[in-house]
Amino acid sequence: MRREITGFSNPLLKEVRGLREKKYRKRAGLFLAEGLRIMTEAREAGFLPEMLFRVKDRDVHALEISLETEVLAAGGDVVETNTEIMAKLSGKDNAQALVGVYKDHPTALEDIDRNQSPIWLVAQAMRDPGNLGTMLRTGDAVGAGGLILIDECTDPFSVEAVRASMGAIFTQKVVQCRWDEFLTWLRAGEGQLVGTSLQTELYYQAATYTAPCFILTGNEAQGLPDAYEAQCDVRVKMPMRGKADSLNAAVATAVMAYEVLNQFRTAPGQP
């Protein structure tokens, strides 16, 4: 259904704006994605918004017209509004001209096929949504199977994480579980657990990686707990030539992911 909303007091706007908060997202099972690029990525991955909010009276890209048509054909809503209301929805003065309301799509750990991809990313107690979104984007870039979130991580369906993922929230499986659940599942089949650590003499390019490889990155401030490091099959570090003692968590994950990918690309018999 197509409709127009121009008043700030409309109850639907209040409900949709509430999706910026985790408790409302969890209650509704919905989340927000902004911008034509991310929403096009979602569409190509097979996801259409339940509701599509758009700023009216402007030049419209052909991809947006096609997206609107598909949303309406699928029984979704297209809501036309103005830039002021869109800024309220997005929380930004320079808001995107499109905002979509999507069903969240977490994956259960037991539903993962570990052999679907040779690379998987694992994050422990990741707090920054920008880092989490960047890890999703990295996973998409290297063809990883998904991102497994251990312990209390930031919400992968927050506006900030979705924005940082640049659409990878729709292409990567996202699992949330406890460490003991993950470890039990991992050891029930094949899988090499590789942890980034300062407590090792093995540099990341000197290690040998095997598929499926699970790259484990710890919390931004504390890194991996000692008990978690002890369970890793391989612990590796990166050379630090300056005064910094570590890399940003998302950057370190990307460096690791591309080294693993490079080994798999060049080694005979590897995926």
C-alpha cells in the first residue's frame, strides 16, 4: 500500500523511530536500513523491506523505482514523506532519502554449515557497532560464511552497525551465542580456531591455516580472555613497528582474513 505521512504526531513514525533502540528492535523483530545502496544490496540478497519510507518530490533513480514496485507487489508499504520527518527517523540532519524497515534474520548456531565457506569470523564481546559492521563487510569481501558473536556483543542490527556493514548484514550469516556453546559446536566437527594475541611469538604470516578456519578477535579494550586463548588451535600476532601495541579490532580481523584467504588461494588443494 502506498500512503503519505507529513505530520510528526503520526503513531507509525513513533513506532519506526523506536527501532533505533535495541529493546524495541527485539520486541518487534525489525530493524532499520538507510540508503539506496544498502537497500539494493539487501534486495539482491533476497530481502525486501516491510515498509519503505521515501522523500517525495525529488529526482528518483531507476533502482529506487524498481525497489518500490517490488515492495508493493510483495504486500509491503511505501510511505512518502519529507526531509524533516526522514531526519527524525534516521536521527541525522543529512538523512538518506530512503529508509527501510526489515525483519531481522539471526541464524542459530546449529543451522550453520561450517563447510559452506573456508573462512568464518568470530568476535568476542565486541562493543563498537562500527567495528562490528566493518567485520561484516570484511567477511563479505573475503567470502566468509558469516560472523559469530560470542558473549555480550553490540547489536548487529543497530542502525550504526547496519550502516557500517554497507549491506553485508544481508549477505553474511549472523550468529549470537555463548562461548561454551560455540566451543562445543566447533569441536563436534572440523574447524581450526585461530586467535589474535599478544601472548605468542608466532607471526600471522608464518602460521599455516586450514579450512574451515575460524578467526577469533577479542574485545577492543581487553582482547581475548586467557581461557579463550588457551582453547585456540593457533595463536598469532602482527608486527607492531610503531608505539601502538595493537591494531583496531576490525582492522586486525581484516588483515587476518586476507592472509587466510591468500593462503587458501595459493596453496594446492586448498578451497
